[in-house]
Amino acid sequence: MAEKVTNKTVLFNPFSKNNPVVVQILGICSVLAVTAQLEPAMVMGLSVIAVLAFSNVIISLIRNTIPTSIRIIVQLVVVASLVIIVSELLKAFAYDVSVQLSVFIGLIITNCILMGRLEAFAMANRPWPAFLDGVGNGVGYTIILVIVAFFRELLGSGTLLGYRIIPQSFYDAGYSDNGLMILPPMALIVVACIIWVHRSINKDLQD
Amino acid sequence: MSKLRKFLDRIKPAFQPGGKLSALQSVFDGFETFLYTPRTTSPASYTTHVHDSVDSKRAMTIVIIALLPCFFFGMYNTGYQHWLAAGATEFPFFSLMLYGFLAIIPKVIVTYVVGLGIEFISAQIRHEEIQEGFLVTGIILPMVCPVDVPLWMLAVATAFAVIFAKEVFGGTGYNIVNVALTARAFLFFSYPAYMSGDKVFVATSQAFGYGPAVADGFTCATPLGQIATAGGETAITGIDGSTISTWDAFVGLIPGSFGETSVICILIGAAILLATRIASWRIMLSAVAGALLMGWIANSAATPTYPASFLSPIDQLFLGGFAFAVVFMATDPVTAARTNTGKWVYGFLIGVIAVCIRTYNNGYPEGAMLAVLLMNVFAPLIDYCVVSANKRRRRARLTSKA
């Protein structure tokens, strides 16, 4: 990309143009796993934003002292510590959601977006841009998560954030929730549709 | 006929580029080539291409003809089951047929309107000819669904399958999985209450106010459904409580999806497809062999944990959608394996997997749909292995001679 890297592009590019999910196709596994309902998807998105931003800052701070040969291990230790903090916080203040998310909070450690950002950005940039980059990518990830979860919860359960959206009269008239929407394969198809729309709008991304 | 031809020739210019209705060019072209074989042939410079007079549209028409016996029998059977459910003792032939016709025709219309609509629109967007691939899909889909499936679900499933199983891959001839089965799988996983169980396989409502009324809360499961929910060895019963024998399953006057119950009619369809060489006998034969083998293995190790293992291998062939799936779905030339050796493997595994799912997963009383879809996905891999084995063999022959 010939574009000049400024703090602004670092923060806003991942929202759409360089979105980690629909452009770089990273972090797909958690998109499949946590998007059956909107609430866990939002909590998951916030957790990833927090972990990504702070791990970027920490790695960026110590980037010159990390020996190259063990840098992945160091990154993992930082990410793992942050994930444990997030996980404990969730257990303390949002227990129900943390039960719903179960293992997937722990699996943020293996989220490809994190390692990708640490390797590609935090290891080569100063803390403030690294922080913006972490927030930007986390928000980009969260946007997709929320869109997918919105459609899956609306069509799969007829609710949003647990509130009934599709009125009972629809069900009486013969409407029925789509059970496939609750199953992970449909998340892939919804993501595919988002990519489809996204590339139709941004023609320069088409291969 | 020549009047029709003249009429088409007269209105044709309006659909050419620059004409008034050029936006509908692919629609016109689709109908014209459906009605008349195109007169254009490949130029002499393409002499390597051997052109049969039976193009894909003519082949599709033959498949439709092969489906007709099942379709008419499905109409009769729908009426027959409805009359049985209403407790009737007389079964007037024409009333049964009329009831079945009224019950199925809205579904056929809905699938065709939705499917062809999407097909026409996408052909027009791509500036391509319309491929008549949906002609067969549109009639098969209502035939493999329970007769009481709501119309809007059918429309949603058709749209989903045509868009995601076919158009995104490039349209007719490029789909990797069978479109009708994708639609059925979508229905099955999305709306399980309407696709399985004991409430849907017999039409209980009147069709446009026609036919006798049936008591509310009437239930009757398909034979395979009954077996899956029963523990241990069980007798399968029809609506009136009589036992369903192997012969009944062969004739087909049993509850089930619209077009799949009668093995006789499916065999007539198979004969038409084989005589015209549209379907592959290798796939059919090996699928039956696979099902018989797996049925025999399951039957010889029958256990009450898996009630379907008490079925004899012959019953495995006759009950449920297996026969229909093997004759009309597995042999779909687009999604099946293409090499001859590959077809043996492909068909055999469909038979084995269908009986496996049916027997060892009580949650899915019918495995034929999932077996065909799974093998659709593996067909290119099977072909790849067959082709590379052939290459290796030829290379070895060459080097040993040299």
C-alpha cells in the first residue's frame, strides 16, 4: 500500500478497508463460535479490543529488548496474562456471559488477529501507534462479530440481546425460527455474504 | 408448431441488443432454446467437439419424463394417505388424484417461480444464456419434501440453494453439491419440526377446501421414523394400524415424502434414465451393492440400541428416500464422479454411508440425503485419485518398455 501510514489510517483502516476478518480472513473460528447471540458477541468483541490494544502496547514497549529467536514465546506470555485478567474480570462482573463464552475467552490467545498484529505492527512501531492499531483491529473484528450475531440471533431465535423482536403473531401465522442459523455453518455463510457485499462496494479489493 | 416458430421469429428482434426488450434477452433465449433445438452448430474449425443432438435441455426433459411416474404416484399416494387418515373406506381414484394434485401443485409453482426467477436474474446480470438446470431441481425438490411443508419455507430453501449452491459457483454445471438436496438439507436443519417427525408426512389439511376433513392432532410417522423412535425390534404400521410389509414398501402406499415412496415407479424412472444413457448404471448398481453390504453387516450385528439395525438389507433399499436418492440424485452428472472407476467408488460409498447414518444415528432416520451430499463433496477427490493412478500406471508401462 502506497498510502502514508499516519495515526489516523492506523486506527481507521482496519474498520473496513483492511478489516482483519473480511479482508485478511483472520479470526474466523471465534466468529463461528460466539455469534449465535448478540450479547456474547459484543462481550467477546470488547475483550478482544482490550487484549489486542494492551498487548500491542506492552510488546511495543519492550520490542527492542525481545530476542528475535524467542519473540513468539514472549508475545504469547503477554497475551496469555492479559487474557487471564479479562477472563477473571468477566467471571467477577458478568458471570452469565462468561459461562456462555466458556472456553472462547481463553482461546483469544490463539486468535490469529493477535499474533498477526503483534508480529506485523507492534514489533516495529512505537507504543501510541501500536495502541491505535490494536484498538482499530479490535473494533474491525467487533463490527463483523456484531453484524453476524445480529442476523444469527434475529433469524435464528427471533430475539436481539434476549428481547423478542419478531412478534408472537408472526409465529401464530406460521413463521418459524431458522434452526440452521444457530448452527456454526450459517455463520460462515453470513461472513461470506458480508465479504460479498464488502467487495462489491470496494472494487479495489477484488482479486 | 410452425406457427409458434414464426411467432418466435417475429418477436425475436425486440430482444436482440438494441431492441426494445433487450433487458429480457436471456429470458427469451431460454424459452426459445427450450422449445426448439438451436440451429447453430460449432464452426468446422472446432472439429474436435462431437455434438450430440441431445443437448443439456433435451437431457433435462428426459429426466423430467423419468420423474413423472413417481410424481403421479405421489399424487395418488398423498390422496390415499389423506383418505386413510380421514377414516374413509372407499378410495375414489379421481378424487385421490385431484386431492394430490391440489396439494402438490402450489409447491411446484413456488419452487419454479423462486428458482427460475433467481436463475433468470443472474443470467441477465452475467449476460449469459439461461441454463435449464433448474428444470429438474424445481420438480425434484417438492418431491423429496413432506407434503405438508409450508410454502414460504420451500421458497426460502429454494432461494438459499440456488444462490449458495449454484449461482455463486458459476451457475448450472458448476455446482459442487446437488441443488435440490442442498435445499432439502437447509429445510431439514432449519425447520426440523416441519421436515421430520410424525406430523408432516400425511397431508391433514384440506387442499383448497377439497377432500375429507381429518381430525386435529392426527399423527403418523414414516416407517424409518417409527423405527428410529422405537426401542428394539418393532413392527412398522401404516395409518390404519396395519403392518407395513416389504411388499407395501415396494409398491409405495406408505407415509413418506411426496415422490419417494414407490420403488416400482422409481424403477420405471431408472429404466428410462438408463435406456437413454443419461444416468450411470455404475453408480446405481454400486450404491445398491453398498447399501446391501452395509445393511447386511448392520443386520447381522443387530442391537436394540440402534433399532434400524433390525431391518433386513432389502428393507433398507425399499424404505425411505434411498431408492429415489440413488436413481435421481446420486446420478446427477454434474456432481457425481466422472471417471468410470470413480463412479463405482462414489456409488458404493453412498450406499454404505446412507445405511450407516440411518442405522447408527437415531437422530437422523434418513441418511440418503446426507450421504449423497457428502459424496458430492468427495467426488472430485475420487476422480483426482483415479486419474493420478491411471497416470502412474501409464508411466510405469512406458518406462518398463523403454
